[in-house]
Amino acid sequence: MLEGSYEVTVGNDRFDAREGCFIFAPRRVPHGYVVKAAPARHLSFVFPSGWETFFHDVVRATGGSAPAPGMLAELAKERGVTLLGPPPAP
């Protein structure tokens, strides 16, 4: 995490993360985050490569506007990923 604070869910674990934290979210384990304090920035590494094209396609499809959830789900599905929705409420 580069800036701000987040609530992160990885599998059944939930924790707070802030600047300086490192998060590992394994493949095939549901994971997500909610920004708790803005401004917030994080750096993500994706292995194996290919998933980064999802973000490029979202920007192209929306022109930088907020994307519709259905459109996000469809772009993810094209890459073999299922979006489960927002992280569960506390």
C-alpha cells in the first residue's frame, strides 16, 4: 500500500492495511478491498501476466468514468475470473 488505508479481505480473513503494508492474495482465493481513507493508492503485481489488460480495457470502455458492475463482470469473465461483488460487510 502506497497511501491511504484499506480494509482487505482474503478468503475468510479480514484486516486493516495502510501505507507500507504488503498484501498477498493467492490465485483462486476470493479477495477484495475497500478504501477506508482517501487519497488511496496501491501497487499491484499480477502473476501470471495477462490480468493487467483488464484495467486497460476498463479505462478504454469507460473513458475513465465509473464503470458499470455488469461491464466489469463481463470483462473479468473474458479472462476466466469471476467477480463476486463487494467484500462482505463487517
